[in-house]
Amino acid sequence: MKLLLITLLLTFNLLHAKSSGHIEKGMNYEKARKILLNSGWKPLIMHPNSKCWKTYQDENVYSCKFKEIDDCSGTGLGYCQMWFYDNNHNFLSITTVEGEPPSSIINSWKKTTKKPKIY
């Protein structure tokens, strides 16, 4: 019974990873981003009416490379949230730690059909 449960959990995790383009917790964000883009996910532009993302590291610098950034905490573990979408109206929320991309690390992700609020 225990072996069956372990097998089911591993199968679920593998299927979930495949649906998100084989990203893993602890993976560098830029590497994960490339995997997602190559798997058909597209960055969702979260701040279309602004000068891109205003970084916390230098308040006078705007980062336009990662238009999918929704928000970053700027303190503590340095959480950031990014969004992607696919052709099937699915959305993928990525949460990273250790600051803003490109150096951030994947902490978690969640696939949903609910579109996030665009600013």
C-alpha cells in the first residue's frame, strides 16, 4: 500500500512538472524561463502602461527584460511573482526567492485558468 501511494505521488509530480515545462524548485529563474518559453508558454505583460518593472535594487532603473514580473517583495526572502500564459487560456504563476530575476530561484508555481490582474 505504501509503495502504491509513493508511486501515485511520483506520477502526479511528474505529470505536474510536464504541464509546466519541466521546471523544478531550486532552479535558476532564467533557465526555467527558457524551458517555459520553449514549451509554448509566453510571458504575460503585467505592467503595460508603465516603463516596465521598476527594480528594488536601484529605484532609478527600469527592467524591461522580464515584463512578466507582477511584483517583488524587496525584503525578507526576496519573493517575486511572474506570470505566463499559453494558447489554451491557462496561466502559470511562478514564485521565486532570492531577489529579482535574473538571479532569482524558483520556489513554487501554480497553473490556473483565472487571469491575473494586469496593471
